[in-house]
Amino acid sequence: MKPFAYLRARSTAEAVRESSAHPGAAFLGGGTNLVDLMKLGVETPGLLIDISRLPLDRVADTDDGGLRIGATVRNSDLAAHPSVRTRYPVLSQALLSGASGQLRNTATTGGNLLQRTRCLYFQDTSKPCNKREPGTGCPALEGAHRDLAVLGHSEHCVATHPSDMAVALSALDATVQLHGPDGERTVPAGEFHRLPGDTPHRDTEIRTGELITEVVLPPCPDGAGSVYRKARDRASFAFALASVAAVLSVRDGRIEHAALAFGGLAHRPWRAHTAEDALRGRPATDETFARAVDSELAAARALRDNVFKVGLARNLAVDALAELAADS
């Protein structure tokens, strides 16, 4: 047992102030990932700042028809919220496909965004890992990488981000609101997580002392439907081998709006901008969908044991888009 201090924050300002004053401090919401990593010795914060009692647990409409989601809203509550189920079904479906009911009852919006990779080498402190200890190497490149990245990886890291929720938020053009020592700022959800490059230990764009306070969803495009599809090794409580969040609107047989994001393929939710550009204005046909998705996945660099992920992701995306087009 490694000793640590504990503080229950009474305000956002106090939480940020204490985090800034104690390098290595960690915010505690639901703790479903952080506490596991502390047990493994991967995370060793000297101070846990409990933010679970802060008034960040609300879901509210915005003036323009969007939605504000507090950082401590529980995953189960968010998935079941009427506004999410009716206006943003892709988000509800993504949340319900993750973890188990018990974990969703505890896990929070902010914690979901900040969860760390499930790469075996990252979680095993007896093994080298550039994400855990920069400069020690990435044994997954030649080792166990079946579940790991085929897009955006580097020679320093081939880990994947495990969140389902974050994939949906990327496709929905959500923004992440942060409060830090220098005030408040906003980061697009699609840019919040980083690709590994030569700094794989930096998962996100979050700065020292900053706290996620809420996530904001813009209004849904007129007439758009959305869906989340996930492939995994077992029916529940398993991370994605590949997943896709799709948002699509069709008018007069042509695609008016398209947003596509992949999970399980990269160090962050992979927003498929190339595919989206190939979809807009085109006929809503299976051929269009296949060509667009293929143009995106042409950038894939599969490793020895995860080549199957490319075809799996392709089929998920084409089927999701076809389903949305048929319902439009």
C-alpha cells in the first residue's frame, strides 16, 4: 500500500488550486479506472482530490438546442436521460455498450474521457512501456498487439484509447470545458485526445491543474440520425476491437451531413474526415459508403496480429451508414 493524502473539494476553485499546488495529484470522481491503476502501481498520486460532491452532476439544455453534461454525471444516468436517448442516440448506445451496469452506475463523464489504455504492457509495471515510463520502449510492437492500434500509431506506442463514449462525442462535435489555474477554456472533443508521436505518455491536451467541468453537445443537424456499433470478443464487459459512431442525414437521396468516428483503432477516437468529405453530396448508396470508408482506412498500418481490424471496422461503418440511410 502506497500512502496518499485525501481531500474532498468544496468548490471547483479549491479543486483546481489544490491540484496546481500538488504536482502529481489526481482528481477522484467514480474511480473506476484510477483506483484500479493505483492497485496495479501504475498510478501513484500523492493526493486524491474528491470532486464527486461538486455541483457538476447535471444535464441541461443549452439556449441553442444543444446539451450540457456535467463532469460528474454518471454514465448510467447519462445513457438513460430522455434528451440523450431521443436527440443523441449514438451517445446513449455508446455508453450502454461499455463496461458493466455496476461500473456505469459509478463511472463519470469526466473520468470516462480520462481513462487510460488497457494495453497489457502499460498495466504491467514489470514490463517496459513508453506510455508509463517514457524512453523504456514499446514491447507491444513485436509482442501482444492483437487489440491495439492500426491508425495513427508510432514507433513509440501502439496503444488504443478504450472509451466508447469519447467516440460518440467526437462524431457529435462535442466540446470539453476545462477549468484551470489560468481560467476556463474549451477543447473540441475530437482534439482532446492526442496521437502518440514521440510523447505517448501525454494522453490528452489537458494541462496541469485543469479539471473537466462539463461536455457540451451542439444541436443535432436537421433530420440526422445516429448510431453506435461495436465489435468485441464477448457480448458484454469487453473493450472494442473496433467500433464506429455515425451521424447521417439524407435529403432527396443525397447525403447532406455525415460524421464518422472510429474506436478501438487508434490512440484516440479516430474522426474519419477523409470519409466524411467523400460522403457529403454523394448518393446514399452502399457503393458510396464503401468507397468513402475505404478511402479513410487506406491510411491503416496494421501490425502482425491485428490486420483483421481494418476489415472489421470497414464492415461496421458501412453497415451503420446503410442503416441510417434506410431510416432517413
